[in-house]
Amino acid sequence: MERAHYSPPWADTSIIGIAGSSGSGKSTLAHKIVSSLNLPWVAILSMDSFYRVLTPEQHVVAQRNEYDFDSPSSIDFDTLVERLQDLKAGRRAEIPIYSFEHHRRQDSTESLYSPHVLILEGIFALYDQRILDLLDLRIFAEADADVCLGRRITRDVRERGRDIEGCIKQWMSFVKPNFEKFVEPQRKVADIIIPARLDNRAAIDIVVGHVKRTLKEKSRKHQEELQRLGKQVEDEPLSENVLLLEQTREIVGMNTVIQNPMTAEVDFIFYFDRLSSLLVERAVENLHFNPKDVLTPQGYHYKGLEMAGEVSAVVISRGGSCFETGLRRVIPDCKCGRLLIQTSYRTGEPELHYWKLPSDIASHDSVLLLDPQMSSGGAALMAVKVLVDHGVSEEKVVFVTYFAGRMGVNRLLSVFPNMKLVVCKIVEDFQERWLEEKYFGC
């Protein structure tokens, strides 16, 4: 099957830049915008995370409050642009963590992934042309210089371990002259100039309205793309990477018990756990194995096999949790991750609400993606895209499901033709989800 294109809802992230003097209220303004949007997919990225690493000599100067942190040369714009480009393309970005108290980056980083809206705030947010080209909205926060000085002193003493004398020294030596030279000129390229005071509700409403219109348009395009994929593959035969359980009399018998609405809860769970074990076993058959020679208790050499690498599983909550008993019976020490993908009742499209993956998942030999039912394939597409964006090769993904609609299967494998899909039975398209309610009793 020819590979089709798919962009998740968080691709082409809307980036808002907020520049302004130190202490002008950029962070406060950013949080007001986030609060007004009241959406789970909005993130704030501070340019402070991208201060350059100081040399030992520069570190000594910084401890004396004599290093210029308020000129463009103090910011690692190259790394910042790379991270913004990753987020704009829908990829995961590792954000540095900077310690102002010690003037250095920490060894660890913070992962940022899948924001629909990103607010970049910093004194040079509108300075570099490469950043300007990535921004969807440019804001300049304006405030009186005396107010800015008072805010900076309060912040640096309370949060960054500085003293008042050092704050004033830096303000007079670097902050004020650099504002006039580098920061204030950014006012000319701003789309909106917002006074950084408490009564700027009208300006915030303009920003929020712009963002909501953008997100609504992205949602519409995403739904159109899913529909296009469905029409494109509706008459295609099943891919050879679709691995159906052989419909033996035992399998048909267990399916009969599971499908029967009169089946007691305890019997339903028992037989579904048996069937989920068989599905996981079918998935494991396609993993890589290496030869291994073992010595039996009787002293004979047995030429067997062992798994070539580590296998992990990612559960699509909450339905995928139905597979965990079967998974543990087949791979007891399997590492597990979680994805929470739910369909919006407003738009009808899948939404990514939560993800937690093993830190080394990209190095695993295979990753099992578990969900008991797949209908349109929208959530499955999103789940596989999350894994790919976190470094998992498409060939290593094995999607394991109990029921799957033909259109959803073809839609998924048209975008990711090299992955495998293990399924018990192909059913009618767009069948309502019911398995997890029966399994968990609610």
C-alpha cells in the first residue's frame, strides 16, 4: 500500500512571542493568556532556559554581578531555534534547565511535546529573524521603567538568590542600556503592544480570540484529513502486515462467550484474559530472536532461542488496560507506558491528554501498542505518531487489538505501512466501544 500522509493536531504549533523589558510582566501576561484559553494543550517556554553556558572565567564575573545577561550574545539562539522548529513540526523537544543561582545549565532537561499553542516569552522573543519567521503572533509588553526595576529586584532576591545591591548594579550597567539598544526596537515588529498592567483584559481577549480561531481551523483540517484517508483506503485489501488470529473452534467459542451480553462479569474477564494472552503471544511471534544453547537438567544441549532485545508495551488508556493481565502472563517483566487519547464530544476528533513512556523506549527492539477496539483508526494513528515522534522506528511497532474496523486498519497502515497489526477479528466500521465497560464493570 502506498504510504499516505498524516499530520497530528499538534503539528504546525501556533507560537506566540512575548517580548519586553526585564520586569515588564511578560510571564504574568503569558499566564493570563493561558488561564483565559483554559485549554490543556498550551505551554509556556521561557527564553531564560537558553542562556549560554558560561566559561569558568565568565562564571567568576557573573558571581560579582558584572556579567552582561541582557545582551543578545548571552542567549543560545541556535539551540532555541532548533527546539522551536522541532515543536513547530510536531516533534518532541528537550528544553534545557538553567540555574540562575549557579549561572549554569543543569544536567537534566525537560521534555516538551504536542502543545497546540506555545507561548515564547523573553526579552529577545522578537529579536532573531529566524524566530520571527516561526511566530504566528508577536506581542510586546510595555511597562514603566521604575515598575520594571521594582519587579526585577523582588523577583531576583526572592527566586534567584541575589541581593538588592547586585540587582541595582546590573540594572544600571546592563539592563537599562541594553533595553534602549536591543529590546525597545522589537516594539516595531510587534503585532500587538500590551500595557503590562492589571486592566489589560481587552488586549488579552484579542489574543485569546485569535488563538481560538486558529485552533478551530486546525481541528477542521484534521477532521478533513481523517475523512480523506478513510475514502482513500476504503476499497483497499488488507495489508499483509495485518496478522489475524486463526479462527479455530476454541477461538470462536471464546468469542461467543465474550460477545454474549448474558455472560457473567467474572466469565467475561476470564475468557478475555485468555484471548488477550493469545493476541500478545501472536504479537511476540513476530519479534526478533537469537539462537541460544542451554544445558538441560539431564545434561543435554538444547539449541533454542531468546529475544534479541527488550520489549515494551504502551497502553492506550483506559481500554488498553484490559490487555495488561494477558501481557503479564506472556512477558512478566515488560516495561509499560501510558497514553490517554479521548474523542472530543465537541469536535468528534481524538485528543491526546496524557503520555508517559519509558525513557529508553527508542532503543527497545519492539513496542506493543495495546487497545482492545479500533474503529475509525483516529486514536490509533495518533498513538503510533506519538511513538514515532519519541524515536521508535515504525517497523518496531506492533498494534494489538481485539476488534478492528476494516477502514480503521487500512487507514492506519496506509500512513504507517511498515508496522504490524495483530487482531482477533475484523468487524464493521465505526462500531461503538463497549469492551472496557464490560471488563471493568463501569
